[in-house]
Amino acid sequence: MDAKPVAGGPLAGGHLLSAISTSIVGILHEHYGRGPMRAKTYVLDDIIVVVMRGSGFTPLEQTIMDSGEPDRVIAMREDFQRVMAHRYEQKIEELTGRSVLAFLSQAHVEPDITMEIFFVDGPLEGFGAFEITEPETDGSLAATSGESLGPPRGGGSRPPGGG
């Protein structure tokens, strides 16, 4: 799937997801010397999550891992993500037309997974969510659609509006 604007407008749908994954991986490859084996981007309302798997370890990181100190590798990767945050945020803002309000990054060693999470200043077109707001006086949760979600019946979950 190519990452070109749809009908001359901003990127949307799968084109936007593809462009985000490709851009974040490109930034990593350029500045880290390697990128992940797989990357997948999810958008839900005003949240963008990029999940990268299998980036492998540099020889330096592998040496540290072999010495029994995987926490040092995680700390080093987290430091790198902090240094790269501004570049990531700029790219997300360029691709979405939204301002990044917050950026979170999480690295895990085994399995090798990195997550980049961006909170933007408004929902992205075509990607929705069901929002739960403050609890009602009866303990149920109020939904933004005006429906109330009561406690589950019979140990299962209940769809919005009853069910």
C-alpha cells in the first residue's frame, strides 16, 4: 500500500498507517543503524501506537545482554527514544496535521518489542473509539453517546444500550 495523499488531500486510512510505520522505521534505521523486522501502526481516536518487533540487538547490546544485564539494554534504548522524541513527534505532526500532546515509548527485551505511543490534539478522521466518562450514581459508566453501560450480567460483557 503506498502512502500517497487520497484525492490530493491529507493521508487517511491505510495510507496514513503505512506512512507512519514507514517513517518511524526509517528514522530508526537512519539514527540507530537498524530497524525492526516488523512494524504495525494502530490509530484509535486521538491515540497512535506504533508496535515494532524484532529489531535485533547491536553487537554492543548483545554483549551487555550476554553479561546478564538486560536492564541496561532497556535503559539505553529508552535513552535513545528520549533523544529521538522530537523527530518522531515532528513526523507524526507532518503526517497527521495534528499536534502531538504527549509521546510515550516502551522497550521490552524478550520478546524484542518496542512501542511508540503518541497522543494528538484531536481524533483522526476515520478512526473512532467508544469513550467512557465519569461513573453514574448507580455505579454504571456513562458513555459519550449518551448510553449507560451498567455492570456486566452473568459474568459476561454487555454491549452499549443494553443487550
